[in-house]
Amino acid sequence: MGNDRDNRGQYQKQHTDSDVLAAVREHEPAATSEVAAELGIARQSADYRLRNLREEERVESKKIGASLVWFAPAESVDK
């Protein structure tokens, strides 16, 4: 088992939700690939994290053409 897994074999998060939110704010409106590049993670990992934050209403998304972009709601509170 590598260092990136916990004692149950689950992958550990390398970045906090605050890190992900900061990456969104840095590139707002942010493409998933921009968030991934900012954090140094795979696009699929960034997409997973962003969708979870959207479910928690901590980020919002909008489809522009064929792209999905992410942004922090105006009243967003960093939890």
C-alpha cells in the first residue's frame, strides 16, 4: 500500500475543500481542467471533488457551449 491510502485502503485527499475552492476562485469561471492543473491532480479527480462541492452547494456550475465551468456562489462560506 502506498502513502496515498489510509489504513482502510481508501485514497486520502491531498487537498482540502478549501484548496479546491481557492482554485475555483483563482480561475473563476473555472474549467475543470484549470482546477486540476492548479492542484496538480487528474481532471477526473477535480471533477469528482467539484461535483461533491456542488452537491453541498459550495460551488455552482454552468454549461457554456460544450464546457462546464465552476464558480463560487456570492454568499459562499468556506466551511
